[in-house]
Amino acid sequence: MTASGDVRLPEDAAELLEYCEVGESDRREMLAARPDEDPEWWVLVSALAGELERDLEKPLPADGHRAWPVVPESSTQVGMFAWAWVLLTGLPRLLEVHARRGVPEAVTRATVRALGGVMGSHREIYGRSGVGLMPLWGPPLRFRGADFEIGRHSFTRTEIGLGDGVSGHLLMVHVPPIGPLDAGVSEQSITAARQFFPQWYPDEPVTAFVCPSWLLDPQLAEYLPADSNILTFQRRFTILPLLPPSTPYEGDHELMRLALHLAPPDGGLTAEDLKRIPQDTTLQRAFVSHLSSGRHFHLRTGIRPFR
Ligand SMILES: CC(C)(COP(=O)(O)OP(=O)(O)OC[C@H]1O[C@@H](n2cnc3c(N)ncnc32)[C@H](O)[C@@H]1OP(=O)(O)O)[C@@H](O)C(=O)NCCC(=O)NCCS
């Protein structure tokens, strides 16, 4: 971004993409799909880049944050990579923020490699390069300095505000798709967060860890062994009561997309949809068996004290 507020794509884009662990073919395709040569996409990229800069270092607000919009399937490669360019445009400022707060280099690198990760998932789920068909919720938070990957988990600085003076800070815990959810490694990550956040953001005293996830659906205990990583992780949290989901299949879609890496249908899953789910693992079999009996999985929220 220039002093006049004009957005400019970084000159060292190729190096920055490598820093974000974007694979070679994705790097090549993205560099060949610059939005500053396409007036329509450029308007959108500039607007979103402005929003990213405006929100730099702000925690997740009490009323949440919306994923960036999914682009139409008919979009050109420029459209498919447009939001990745927005993230890259914010990277130099993010690196300054991390350095100023004393964030270790290993945490910074792990935090921004989400860009490479999301491109890999996009190819796997949609069979196309880019990031546009994926609802981007986490990556914008990482590139604006609200979310940090520390070991097994990433943590989002989150405000709570209930009005009338009820306010405070939480850390939202995420489980990125970077390998098994080993209990010991997960706890090391929690311990590191307890140490780091009070140093980096001393003006944001944290009350609790909170985790909204399909992983915390107690119904999974009907299918997975008690000593599975997922159920061990569940037991670390107090699960809050189930609130009515926005649609009955909200949790099914989330599990399908995030865990099974399959594109969910627009509405509920049909018998045909269920037939295309591989049946190699206990979770895949649980998914099909649960939905076949007319039930649904849910996103549940867990909470545990910060100390
Ligand atoms: C969270 C995650 C790391 C858990 O994996 P894990 O450590 O292997 O979990 P468990 O050991 O408890 O797995 C129990 C069973 O479910 C299977 N399973 C777990 N996650 C699976 C996945 N994403 N896809 C297919 N099967 C999976 C395991 O293979 C195992 O079955 P098996 O014994 O027949 O092989 C994994 O699901 C993952 O990477 N998910 C993507 C990220 C995600 O969904 N994060 C939460 C966002 S809210």
C-alpha cells in the first residue's frame, strides 16, 4: 500500500510466496495471474487489501468475522488467485508486526505457510489451482496478525464483549491439517501459547481457550476409540450446550470439507453423495453410517481455562 492508499503488489512476490511455502507450480500459476492487469478484479483486490490493512493487529471482534467470499466457479485464474494476492500484499506489514512483538521466526513462518497449505487443499478439494473456491476464514486472520500457529495449534486473539462492562479476551484454538493430533504435541502447543501471548500482548489478559469445531462433537464417541487423538482432545475441554445450527447439515459440511477434503453439496447429503465417500478409516465410516441413519454431526464449542 502506498502513502496515497493505492495498493501495489509486492515486488518480491516470488520470494514471499516461497517464504509462505507455496508449491512451485502454484507459485508459477499465481505469478502469471496478476490482478493489477485486470481492472475488475483489481477493484476487488484493492478493496480487500484496504480492509486487511485497516484491521491489522485487531483481534477477532466479539461479533465474529466472516470468511472472504467464494468466487464464482467460472472465474479466470486471476479470480482464483485474487485473494491470495490480497494476503501477499499484507505480508510485509505482518512481518513488521511480528518482529516488533518479538514473535519467534519459527512461529512467523508456520503462521504464513497457511497460504501454501490452503492452495494445496484447494487443489485437492476442487481439482483446480488457486484459493477462490474455498471460504477463507483463517488465512485473513493470520495475515492481519490476529492468528498465530505455535506448534500443533493456531490461536486467534479474540475479544469477548457482552455489553454493560462484561468484556475480556479469549484465545480461539484451531487444529490445522498438518498431521495427527498427538496429545503430547497438542499440550506443548497450549503450554507455549500460555507463555507467549502474555509477552506479545500484555494488554490483552486471556481468560480461557475456546475451540469451535466438528472435533468436539460428543457423538464421535459412538464411533471412535476412547484413546483416539480426537476423543483425547475433546476431554481437555468443557463442551458448551448445543445451539441450533444455521442449517441441519452445517456440521456435516464442515466435517466433509475440513476433514474429509471433499466438496460438500449445496444442501443436505444424498445417498449418492454418501456413496462417493471413501471408507478406509473409522472417521470416514462413521460419517457415512451416522448420516445414513438420518442423523447429523454438529460444530460444538469447547472451553478450558487459560491457566
Ligand atoms: C484433526 C485430525 C488431525 C485428527 O486426526 P488423527 O490424529 O488421525 O485423529 P484420531 O487418531 O482420533 O483418528 C481416529 C480415526 O479417524 C480417522 N481420521 C481422523 N481424521 C481423519 C481425516 N481427516 N480423514 C479421514 N480419516 C480421519 C483416523 O484415521 C482414525 O481411523 P483409523 O483408526 O481407522 O485409521 C485430522 O482429522 C485432520 O487433520 N483434520 C483436518 C483439520 C481439521 O479438521 N481441523 C479442525 C478444524 S475445526
